[in-house]
Amino acid sequence: MAVVRKALIVGALLGAGAGLGSALFVLVTPGEQRTQAMLEEMPAQDPLRRAEAARTKELLLATLQEAAATQENVACRKNRVDGSGGGGTSA
């Protein structure tokens, strides 16, 4: 009988904990309007940032293609383009 009683108490405590966790989750989770507002504020939605990311990917892909086509170690070059259009050098 003590085993059954202990099992019921443990089950009740686990159920109460799960109920409390669910209630807190519902309270903390943003609503649909807030979720949409957060999605609109994300940097990936900005056309300028998307264009910049696309340009960065193009530069990376071009560098990888060039590195694959040559035996030279492209990473050790003294004169690198930093992507800002300046064509500066790095040490």
C-alpha cells in the first residue's frame, strides 16, 4: 500500500510540475502579432543586408573557385581584397 501511495504522490508532483511549466511557457511565449513584428525586425528581412550577404557569398565562392583551380596557397597571399571595394593589403 505504501508503494502505491508513494507512486501516486510522485505522479501528482510530476503532474504539478508539468502544469506549472506549461503555464509559465504560455505566459512567456509572445503572441502572434509580436512574433510577426519580431520577424519584420530581423536583419535578414532588410533588402540592403540581403544584397550584402549575397555579395559576400559571391566573393567567397569566387575565392574558393580560384583556390581550387590553382596550386598556390590563396590564404597566404599578401595582397587581399577585403570586400569593401578598396583592395587594401593586410599583413
